[in-house]
Amino acid sequence: MPPPFLFLQTGAGVLATTMITTLDRSSRAVARGLSDISIRNLFIIPTVLFLIVFNIFPLIYSLGYSFTDFRASTNAPANFVGLQNYRDLLNDPYVWSNFAITAKYVIISVAGQLLVGFGVAMLLNRDIPLKGLITTLLLLPMMLSMAVVGLFWKLLYDPSWGVINYALGLGNFEWLADPKMALYAVALTDIWMWSPFVMLLSLAGLSAVPKHLYEAAAIDRAGPFYTFFRITLPLVAPILMIAVIFRTMEAFKTFDLAYILTSQPTAELISIRLYKMAFQEWQTGRSCALAYIVLIMVLAITNIYVKYLNKVKER
Amino acid sequence: MAAVRTSSEIGFNRIAIVAVLVVTIIFLAPIYWIASTAFKPRNLATTIPPTVVFQPEISPFVKLFTKRSQMRSPPSPEEYAAAPWWERVVFDGGEKIVRDGKDQVQWSGYPSRFLNSLIIAITSTVLAVGMGTFTAYGFSRFKVKGEADLLFFILSTRMLPPVVVAIPMFLMYRAVGLNDSHIGLIILYTAFNLSFSVWLMKGFMDEIPKEYEEAALVDGYTRMEAFFKIVLPEAATGIAATAVFCFITAWNEYAFALIMTNRRAQTAPPFIPSQVGSGLPDWTVIAAGTFLFLLPVAIFTFLLRNHLLRGMSFGAIRK
């Protein structure tokens, strides 16, 4: 069964469990106050219902619209068009190019974050004065608003008076207005913002490597490369994997940063295409269909991510 | 690392320390630049080469909060002398503060957006953390059928791209008149943060030994009393960390706010970039707005520093 249906099914399952356990409660003798089962229901059910109403119901609503030619900008009633929207989207080279751009963006930015983040973590993984303060300072970028970060990187990227061109001696180099460069510029900002996240996870992984392994390697006169590839990397790999999946998912969803930084078609990520289709061209029905295609992809990655999280948790 | 430190290792350590310093400076430079631009006079904000040393000014912040208009001619000396300090700094930039018929200073759009951000972020945080704490306790202490599926369902609602959820929400809100309302955004952010707060709080709850409540139950407490009097105080640090994370997420959120609001309930993230517009923006004012907006997050990052890893990994990885 495809993920979204599984997803809806779980929602329905919860409702059923609710009813069963409510019946169940009356048959139980209540000693003092509320029974454990009723407390459990009281604590869990409102949250699940809230999420069903505000997360699942809208998705059912948009699934319905994805089979119509509805346009939210007009009062014309929606006509049922079957799978037409999906067929059109999958045959639209424009949409495919948006997916290709997104894939390229994900690869560049996640690879960059992995290299920078892990590299900095390796540097930081030793006795360094003010290590705590430095780590906290390095974590600052990822806590900031992506929209506002995009805005001030625009200032930094400015070709004539931007600090980046001045610092690197690039003259009037175009970052955001050049169709070839725009996507790299967005990825670079994303790398600046999110390398600290990979660094944070890597540091946790590195500090968990047992010291006696390094001591044993030193006694065996193992070289630094051997130590790194045979001891450090394999032990940190699971946690790095978490960082990679999580960042892949987030980079795939990127909207704010790219939307604010540039309007180049060469940097039009899939979520920007989706936004334009829905709220600028007002092709509501079609955008709902595209949203569903994106949703299935995201849920697939989420599934892998959660499996991995649980695996690492069990270690 | 190794038991015996060779001289080459100590040398490498020194190089690493220098490298760390360089990296830190590079990472902080953009933030420093925006903070310093917020205190520059307008003519120094976009100079070639960039101005690094300057006399800091407060005028960008005065301009940020007030509505201004260009002046054709400079103010008369009497007018200038009679003006309070905050009006003089605006005069110095060749502008004047717009006043209404009753001579009241007109505010810019910024303070109301900032206030909207505060109201919406705080309310949704309280709701999400409140509900999340109860639910996390439920999942942590009781057997729930299909627990793993339910937890995945709860988390997956957060993983969806905002635009995907925003399309149907926009249509539904339009039908019930919740577009551009505080309540509308509060509901959205609560739903968004709730899943996160359940996951994070469950981790914190799992760490509180069950024996604490069991002892209380033996002493004649009801389960509810045990929860409020024993578990909640124990979970206080976790609740605080979760709340700060939820606050930051709601505070920073852009896509929903862009789509769902346009004026009345607009928050700061869509408002600040919209000020750039076309023509020549006053970057000092934009930087001032950005600086004030980022300040609370910077402070919270310091307060949260020991919980960051945990929060970012949904409670899966603990230090």
C-alpha cells in the first residue's frame, strides 16, 4: 500500500481504538480517581484527534481536489477530471526539470554540509580552550529564520558592494542574477546554515568512540589514515547517516531560502514551483496533484529516517 | 587522544586550534555583518569597499519603528532644536517622521508584525507543549496499541513540506474566514509543533524513573496527582527545552505566514523581506529589523546549548 494510504489508515485505526477503549473503561473497576486506561486516553486522544483534524483532514480534502480542474481564483465549480492532472504533471518537462534542480540542490548542499560539518567536528574533537563557547557560537546559524537569513545573504552576495565579493576579491561577480550560479549560491547559504547541524551530530558520535580503541591502535603503530578509516569512520557512520537523511529531507523541502534569494528559473526548486502553481497561477487542482506527488516522496524518506532513528536509539 | 603525545601531535593540535578559530570567524562573519549594518549611518551601509570602522548610530532603529517621508529642504534651526533626540536623528538623514492630524507619531508596519510574531509564537508554544507533555506521558507510561505506527504518524505530520499542507488549509481557512487571523496561524503552528513536542517530551519522560510515581501511588496518590506533583516537576527542564524549540520554530516560520496572512495577522518573517521591494532599500533599517528579530533566537540558543542535539534529533540522541 502506498505511504499516504497507510497514513490515513492509521488515523482511522486510532478512532477505532478510541471507541474500543472507551467501552473497555466502563467494565473496569475504578479504584481511586481515574483509571490508568482513561488517563491514557485522556492524554493521547485529544492530540491525535487534533492532528487528524488539522493535518490529515486537509490532505483528504486536497486529494479530492487533485482529481479536479478547480481554480481557487474563480467561482467556477470544480469539474472531475480523473487522473488528468497527474498524467499532465508526469508528462510536463518543466516539472521534471524542477525535480532535477531539486535533486542537484539536495546533493550539493547535503554533500557540502557533510564535508564542512564533519571536518569542523574532527577539528573540534580535542582539548581546545573555550570549546563550549565556540561550539555554541558555531550553532547559531541553524537556529535563525531561513527567510531572514536569505534576506541578509542577499546583502552579502550583492555584486557591487557585497562583502563576499570584496573579501574574496571577485570584483563584480554575479551570484544570484547569473542563471548558472544562482543554485550554487543558494546551496552555499544552506551549507553555511546547516553544517553546524552535521557538526553537532558528528561531535556526539566522535565523543562516543571508546578511547581504548585509539590506544590499542597507537600500540599497534597504526597510521592516522588507518585509524580514521578503520576506527573513527565506521563508529561515527550511523550518526552521520541520520544527519544525511534528515538534511536530505529538509533540503528537498527547501522553500524560504531559495524563494527569497533568487527568482532565477534555474534555481526553481519543486516547492517553489508548487507555490507558484497554487498561489500565483491559481491552478489549485493541479497543484494539489503535485503536492501529493511530493508528499509521497517525503513520506518515503521520513519512513527511512524514523527506522534509522529507532535503530540508533537502540544501540 | 593517544597515551603518549608526540611532538608532531602537539604541533597538529596547534594547527587545529588555529583552524577552528578561522572557521568560527568565517561562520560568524555574516551575523556580525548584519548586526553592524543595523548600527550604521545610511550612507555607509553599501559602500565600496565595505565600511568596517564607523561611529555606531541608533537612527536605523528609530526609522524602523516610525513612518517617514523625504524632506525637500532641511528643517529650520528652531524646528531642529525643538525636536526630541529621536526625531533629530531622522532629520539628519534628510527625512522627517510622519504625524497624523493630532500630531501623533505614525508607527511603521514593523512593531505590529513583531507583536503578531510574539502573540502567535507564544500561544502556539504553550498549546503545543501543554498537549505534548500529556501525550508524551501517555506514550511513555502506558501500553498503546500500534504505538510505533502512531508515533510515526505523529512525526510524519511535521515532515510534510509546508506548501503541501498550506494549499488545502488555505482553501479551508478561506471557507471559514480564518485567513489572515491570529487564531488561524496559532492552530497551524500548534499542529506543526505538537508532533515535535510529543517526540521530544517522550524522550524526557522515558528518563524519569517509573518508581517515583509507583512510590507515590503506594502512598495513596491518584495517578493524576502523581503526574502533577511528581512527574511534572521532574520534567521541568525537558518542558522548558521543548518550549524554547517550539517557540523558535514558530518564530522563524515563513511559508505558512506568507500564504495565510497578508496584513492583520502577518508575522515578521514575511514582512521583513517584503520591505526590500524595488528601488533602493534602506539596508540599515532592514538590518535593524533583522537584528531585533534574530536577537531572541540568539539568546535562546545560548540557554538551550546543552539540549540542542537532543532537540534537533527529535529526542533520539542524548548527550
